[in-house]
Amino acid sequence: MQNEIRQDKIVGSRRFSNYFWSFFLFVGGLGFLLAGISSYFKVNLLPFANPTELVFIPQGIVMMFYGTLSLGFSIYIILTVLFDVGSGYNEYNKTESLVKIVRKGFPGRNREILLTYPLANIRSIGIKITEGLNPTRSIYLCLKDERNIPLTPVQEPTSISDLEEEAADLAKFLDLKLENL
């Protein structure tokens, strides 16, 4: 029974980079917002600078705008980390002849995303590798109706050999061919 079911865990938004960027954006945004407020009220709210000397129009308004924007982005990232958006698992079940892709989303009616595909509708396992400024290395589930469903999470690019090994293991487990996209 254990050899008939394979489950791959997917890490969602609880990654170091999201913790880093939410902290960085929160601190920076708070600093900019306090600098803008200080320039308006002519009261120094920052102990390490003197933003009271800034002219409120245009510098103070711009700093308040950027501070508010940065705080908004940091709160969004914090919420994605708290709700663990994007986490889940891929389950490959030979006994039921199904592939299930389960992911978490934001709270609401569609919090859990469940995609189910019969093994009979799957053509192959695909690998897509793009290099350059924004490199991507992904494994796809290629269906017979020409759709490609991504199986790997959005993350730092893994090594090509690890990606090929993982894709080859999956293709071997499901008795499918492996193709380059």
C-alpha cells in the first residue's frame, strides 16, 4: 500500500525571504511614515534623524506615501505568512488512479484549493528550465488536453540535477514519460 501512494509536501509562504522582507518593509515604512508626520507637525518622532527640517510639501507627503505603501506591503506579506498561503501537498495515488494537488489560499469560501486529475488523462511529466535574469526551474504535470499544471512551488531555483532527479523519480513512479517543455 505504501508503494502505491506518494505524497510530496509543498512549503508555502513560510520561507526566510518572506520573514526578511516583511520585517525590512515594516521598519522602513514606519520610518518613512514617521518622517513624513514629523515634517507636518514639526515634532521629531525619529531619535536618529531630524525630519522636522523637511518641507512638508513635497518631501513630507512623498515620504508619508512611501511609508504607507511599504507598511501595506509588509502587512500583506505578514498575512500570507500567518495564513501559510501556498502550502499543501501533491499526492500521487496509483490505487485510486488519481493525482491530487492541494494548496491553501487566503481565508474565505475557497481557502483550500483541490485539483484532481485521473492518471488516464496525464500525458507526461515535463521539466521547464529558463535561465537569465529571472531563472525558473519547474516540474509540470502535462495533460492530454495540452494543459501544463505546475507541481513545484515558487522558490529559489534548485539545481538542475536535483530537479531532473526529482522529475525522473516521479515519472518512474507514475510510469510516464519525461519531456522538456
